[in-house]
Amino acid sequence: MTVKQKIQSLGGKFFSVEFIKRDGTTRLMLCRVGVTKYLKGGKRTVGNDIQVVFDIHKMQYRSFRYDSVIKINKEKV
């Protein structure tokens, strides 16, 4: 199962994801897909290899690359 399929199988539930940021540091984030409450309009400008999520702790939208994911819900990918 790919990272994208695993995220889609969660059905919009909260999940944790650990990934490597562009600067090389590791980040752990509690997030959710499908949140539209805080959208302000505009167009999506990210590619198909990037997942946009809503970070629960920062209350902002964030994104990460599928190929940088290390763990989803404490399970190695």
C-alpha cells in the first residue's frame, strides 16, 4: 500500500505523520485531510506527489511529499 493510499484509507480521520522536511530535519505532525473550514479561496498549486493536510496543533494547512514520509500513525512506511 502506498502512502497516498494509506492516507485515503483513513477516511478523513486524524492521523500522525513523521516526515523529513526540505531542510533535512524530521517533523512529527498530527493532522487531517479534507478540512475546508479555514480555506480562503484560491487555487491549489501543489503537484500530485504532495499531500495537503490541516495541522491540528498549528491550526494551519501544511503539506509534505509522499516520498519523504517515514511513519504514519507510528507504523513505518
